[in-house]
Amino acid sequence: MRNIDHFIDGRRVAGTSGRHGDVFDPNSGQVQAHVALANTAELDRAVQSAVLAQRGWAKVNPQRRARVMFEFKRLLEVHMDELAALLSSEHGKVHGDSRGDIQRGLEVIEFACGIPHLLKGEYTQGAGPGIDVYSMRQPLGVVAGITPFNFPAMIPMWMFGPAIAAGNAFILKPSERDPSVPLRLAELMIEAGLPEGVLNVVHGDKDVVEAILKHPQIRAVSFVGSSDIAQSVYALGAQHGKRVQCMGGAKNHGIVLPDADLDQAVADILGAAYGSAGERCMALPVVVPVGEATAQALREKLVARIPDLRVGVSSDPQAQFGPVVTAAHRARIEQYIQMGVDEGAELVVDGRGFRLPGHGDGFFLGPSLFDRVTDKMTTYREEIFGPVLQIVRADSFEQALALPSQHQYGNGVTIFTRNGDAAREFAEQVEVGMVGINVPIPVPVAYHSFGGWKRSGFGDLNQYGQDGVRFFTRTKTVTQRWPRGGAVADQSFVIPTMR
Ligand code: NAD
């Protein structure tokens, strides 16, 4: 059996804890590798390597640090297909979608190439008599990222791109379900010229996450995953004096107004609901048609098109989505489907029991569609994270606006309409962090930033963009005075002011 090692001090290091996790190929359902699960001593070894490396890295001028990022971006392009195939083989998403996962991370690396500009501080000449004030952004030291299974390339790069470009050393704890791509990314960073020890990968589960949160030399922790864990990571990290940002789960709504281009909306909803088997925090698992006529027409168009969706192995170029990540996750999704039936929703299309010929042990699930879901149902209130679309009918714009606003999650939302006034009003009023207007998956581009509201995000800074740079740096402000000589100023016992 292949072993997946840690990556410490610039090289692969076999695990010594005696614990490992199974890594499946979701297409075949077979265990394909064992990933080492680190203990506290292994984490500490990585942190000590990072502490030493960071001192030198922070002194490298920003333009040279940017050059490592430029070269890393080039290597990502060279290795794109190899990385995508590796990603698909552990995650199950189709090849084109894996390329998208890598490309979205690459775009954050492109943004991080601008780090000399991004780190520039502010300067005020003559803030007082002979007084100038300037500020600078300095790295924090050693920082860490804990990432989920569903974007094993993009989310690590959201974090380590800005963090390393800004002069920090980074400990990455990727998901133990698909750990190979994060490991390859670290190797490519070294190949791009990053000094050994600046980026370390430590695999593991809850144990090593707790060790990261308690480690006295780790200054900040960025987390992305499910909300209950995000909240507990936020609390434990803060208790240990760290800067913490934690992105959580989601239940994104697509509002369809009566004037929407319905054919376009249906095409967009199908892709956003079922793409990546629904395992995206920006998926669109809830659709809210406004008015009876819109609901009826939308339902008919969805029902007509769902049977044509192609579920297949991740290497099938015709497949629109592949298997889910593990058998346990498939069982959980199936439980939610049954719960929906028991709660009284109408199961219009049932994806349970789908088996792909020749891949009977793979973790496949067909697309499911529910109608007449209500906001009282547990299956509406909770995140399912699978290929399940729920129609929640609304009578009015106000009701459609209230649904995502009152939901516990507030990651993304989309409105389909031709009415600019309604779209503008919706974007302004809705209590959700990322809004799409006729855009089904409104993941912001790399030079804006990504973050949800309510139980989708704990902490106050978003991922990537300027917020990413702010999260991984701290401001130092210098007030300087160079007296011209002459009379000595009187001593003063009151707070200096600018009168
Ligand atoms: P998860 O919460 O199970 O795991 C996330 C990370 O936490 C992993 O590295 C895992 O090893 C670690 N972990 C697992 N159990 C832990 C515990 N008890 N204590 C401490 N750490 C623990 O999430 P997942 O299943 O890998 O990913 C899917 C979830 O992530 C979904 O809820 C999805 O919505 C969310 N997500 C959110 C965003 C976002 O930006 N808001 C992006 C992607 C995914």
C-alpha cells in the first residue's frame, strides 16, 4: 500500500505516530493509500523548521519573494493535468472540475505575485512639527492553515499564497481524505525556489488540529470546513491567543423571479446544484421560484433535463459529475434524502440506488430533486453537501428575500431576474456574504475576497484579496521626529495632541 508522508524541512518525512488514515479512490471504492496522521511531536518538528526558515524568508525582499510565486504559477501550469488527475483520483470530481480547482488557486498565486505593492504602507509627512508618520505591514511569523476535502488545491493556495508572499512560514494541515495534491503543491513551491522549511505539510485529524491551536509558536490559524468544527476551532484558537479566521458550511439559495430567463436559469441551476456532486460550499442546493407559475415552469424544465445528466468516473470527459468522496458521506446524503421524504417534502427525482455499470463499488449517487420543501424542515435548515436540489416555493419577493436572510448559513446567494431594481434591492438587503446576480456560483475573483456571514464565517477577515494580506500581516506604525535643534521643548505630562 502506498504511504502518503508529511513534508517537513523541504522533504517527505514518513509518519512516526503509528496512526494512519485510509485514502480511497471514490471511483472504485477501494483504499488506494495510507496517509500518516501526525502527533504533537511531529507537528513540533515542522514548527521548529518553520521558525528557523521564517527568519531568513522575512528578510528576503518582497520582489524576490514574488519571483518565487511567479515561478510556482508557471509550474502549476506545466503540471496542471498531472495535478488534476491526482486530485480527481482522491476526491472524485471530474477532470475539468479538478483543473478549475487548481486554476482558482493559481489565480490567488497571481494576486500574491503583487506582494511588493500589497505590502506598501502609508506615509504622512508633517503630521506635526517636524513629525512624520509611516506604517508598514510585517509578517506574523509561523502561521497555519487547516483545509477541507472539497477543494484540496484551491483552498490551501488561498491561504499559503498570501501568507508566504508576505514573509510568513506556513504549516498546512490538509484534509486527510485527499492529501496528495497539497503535498505536491509543497514540492512545487520548493522547486520554484522557496527555501526549505517555509512551507511544511503535516497530515492528520482532530488530534493535530488541536495541537496546532495550542502550539505557542503558531501565531495565526486559517480554517475552512464545516460550521460546528469551524466554531470550535475559532474558540480554541482564540483561547490560545491566536488570530483566527474560520469559514464554515453553507446552504446557498437561488431566487428565480417571474421575469427571469428561465432556460438560462435552469442551465445555471443544474450546473451549480449538481456540479462536483454538490460538494461545494458555493453550490446551489436550494432554488426559490417566486409565484406559482414560475414554480411550475421551473419544475417542469428541471424534471425534463435531470435524466440527461451524466454521472461517471472522474476521468470520463463526458461526465458532468463523479462520485462523492467516501461511502460514509454517501450514506449521510442518503439519510438526508430519506429524512426529506419523512418530513413531507415531495421527492420528484430519487438519486439513491444509482450504480455505474462496471463501477459498482464506487461512491456514486444520482441527482435528486425535492419540491415543496419548507423552511421548517431539518433537511432545509442543514447542509446536505451532495447532489440534492430542493425547491422551496415563495409567494413574493419579500418572502424570497427572507429565506436566505433568516437561514443559519450566509455564504452565497443568487438572484435570477431581468429587473435591475429588484436585483439591486436584493443585493443590498440580503443577509449573505456573497451575492450573484444571474451568476450561479458567485465566488469572487482573486483580487476581491471570499467570506460568508452568520454560521458560514467566524472571525472578521475574508480569505484572499486584500483581506488575506491583512490577515497574515500586522501593522506597525512609526511616529518620528527629527528636531532641527535650537531650544529644548518643555517637558509635557499630558497626552500629545495635534492642536
Ligand atoms: P470538515 O469540517 O470535516 O474538515 C475540515 C478540516 O477539519 C479537515 O482538515 C479535518 O481534518 C479537520 N477536522 C475534522 N474533524 C475535526 C475535529 N473534530 N476537530 C478539529 N478539526 C477537525 O469539513 P470537510 O468535510 O472536509 O469539508 C466540507 C465542509 O467544508 C462543508 O461544510 C463545506 O461547506 C465547508 N466548506 C466551506 C468553505 C467556505 O469557504 N465557507 C469552503 C469549502 C468547504
